[in-house]
Amino acid sequence: MPSSLEDELFPSTPGKFKIERNHGMMNRQVYRCFASTSTMFLWALFLIALTASYLSFQSFVDTGSKYLSASWGGIQWEKQVRTSSQIHRQGGMSVLVTGAAGFVGSHVSLALKRRGDGVVGLDNFNDYYDPSLKKARKSLLTSHGVFIVEGDINDAKLLAKLFDVVAFTHVMHLAAQAGVRYAMENPHSYVHSNIAGLVTLLEACKTANPQPSIVWASSSSVYGLNEKVPFSESDRTDQPASLYAATKKAGEEITHTYNHIYGLSITGLRFFTVYGPWGRPDMAYFSFTRNILQGKPITVYRGKNRVDLARDFTYIDDIVKGCVGSLDTSGKSTGSGGKKRGPAPYRIFNLGNTSPVTVPTLVSILERHLKVKAKRNIVDMPGNGDVPFTHANISSARRELGYKPTTDLQTGLKKFVKWYLSYYGYGKTVN
């Protein structure tokens, strides 16, 4: 018996096929051929239907699984967002804080929540530094009633959903790819977060109704190669020394455009070397502390002509005061549905301490608090985008925000070291 329909119709040895003289035999062959063809056709239809059913079912399963595994959306999620955004003080505000699980973001979120404002956080928990620290900050905020949505500021659908669920009065935009040196390793992450992410957020804010007022984190790094000190908001900022600085400078230009075209109230804050408890492990004071305690050498950079690097170190509590003051004085956006109805405030402020301290002095203070001598490895500063010094002129912030830093480096580092020893389980105490 032939093994397939093809074998029945086309013999394997052409030329040897003989025409049967018996017409009955011929009719039977034709009948068998059509019967077999019909059977195969029916089987093909059955298989097609079965395949279509499977694909349809698989699509349903995939959709259901994506829905169940999504980090946002759904009735329970919306309830958490609304509850977290509820205002509990007279004249309070509802604030979307991006980068809420970050260093500054977690502190600002907590300060706002404690005074009765509604706060919803957004963070993507990336691994630029140990995500466990961000998760710990999240747990701290959760215990105080702040809900943090896990998502990216480049997710336009997520942002649209958040603004649909809550009519935020303000946005505190602190999400960004931080760090000067890392930009040499992964430049695209800075463009993705600091430029594309900012634009995505501004697009969501411009179309929101009502439009929120926006306060966002620029950076003292925008002053770049500027040698005039102290740095003032009116100084030139067109000589960035790093890609990070360039993205922050671009952000200032972009926010100005959205303010001008769409009537968004926008305040940019140029932070000067923020430090303190729950800080970023990539910062010098943090890594110095870790290495000193572990008995490892620390690298202390120096500038040209053996000049010590100096920074305007600003304690986190002072930065928080500046952020909250900026929100309180931001003024209203004037657009509606993406259309500007009048001029809106556009401001930029320095938030610093006004007292630059050299890096070797920072190390000496840490040695005193840790009661351990550092193994210093002093090297010339590489061409990695760092600048030799920073120094803030904060007269504008004093005048407009009532900003007044109160914590010196000695006091601030003492508080940081106390937190560090407690968080990482060291049995030491700080005098």
C-alpha cells in the first residue's frame, strides 16, 4: 500500500505505469483517490481549527499572565495610589515624587507625608547601586503610609494612568541617572533617564488637567568649568565638564521650553554635593566610610598643582528644606489640556551650604568619628568629568524660599556615621 497521497498520485518509477483495460478497476482507483483526498482535507481543516484554538487560548493566557504580573494597574493598585495621595492638612498638596526610593526622594517624601501632604512615589529600582538600599528606603516609606509605584518615568502609559487616578497638584521630579564618572561607562543611561525621561514626564504634566506645578533636581555640575566663585544662578553654564552635567543643562533648557509653550510652573534646583543618612553608596563620603572600616585604602584625588579638591557639602535635611520650600512657593501652572493661558513661574535656585570643605578634611572628620585611621592613596584627578571645586551662592534661595542651611560638615558626618554603623550592623558608637 502506498505510504502517502503523493505516492498514490505520482508513482516513484515513471514510465512503468500501465493503463488498466478494465474500466471498473480504473473507477475504483479514482474513487480511492478522491476518498483519500477528502479525508486529508477534513484532517487539515481539523488541524487548522485546533491550531487556531490553541493560539487564541495561549494569547488569553499570556494576556492574563501579563495582567497578573504587572507592577501597576488594577482596582487594588488604584486604591493604594488614592489612599497614599490623600491630603491630611489644611491647604495641603498631593505630590508625585519620582525617584522616591532614592536618597533625596525618600527624605523629601517622608517630610511631606509627616506634615500631612499626599504623596505617591515612583521608582524603577535600577541597579546603578545596590537595590537593597532602595528597597529598605521603600520599606521605611511604606511604614509611614507612602505608596511607591515600581515603574519607569519613560512609561507614558503609567504616567497617564497616575494622573488619571490622582489630580496631583505638584510633581517633585528627582528620578535621574546620577554620578559623573559612570557616564563614561554607560552614557546612554543618562540620555534615557535625564533627557528622554524628563520629556516623557513633562508631556504627561502638560496634558494633565489640572496641570501640576513642577520642582525638579538639576545639579551644581552645570557650572562645569566656570571659575568664578561662588557659583551664582546668573553665571554661564555652557561649559559642562561631564555628560551628566550636559544632561542636566539640557534639562534646564527643556524645562524652560515647556514653561514657555505650555504654561507649566517649573522650578529647577541645583544641588551641591548632598550627603547624610540613607545616602548613595557611590558618593565619596560613603565609600570612604566603607573602606576605612574594612581596612582598605581610599583614593583621594587632587587637582592641578597639587591643589586639594573642595566641595560645598550640603546635609540632606537642608536640601529637604529647600525642596519643600520650592514646592510651597512654586505658584500655579497656567495651562489647560496642553494649552497655555498665561505666563507661569520659571525659577532656578542653588541649594548648597556655602562653606566648601576640602576632601582631605572630609577624610579627617570621618577618621575622628569612626576612630579608625584611613589608608590614603593620593593621586592626581583623572580627566573623568569631575571639577576641582564647588561653592554655592544661595542668596536667591534665601530670599525666595527662606532657605537657610544649618548643618555643618562635622555635625552632618557624625549623623551619617551613626546611621551607617547601625544600618550595616557595626557594634561601634559615635561620640
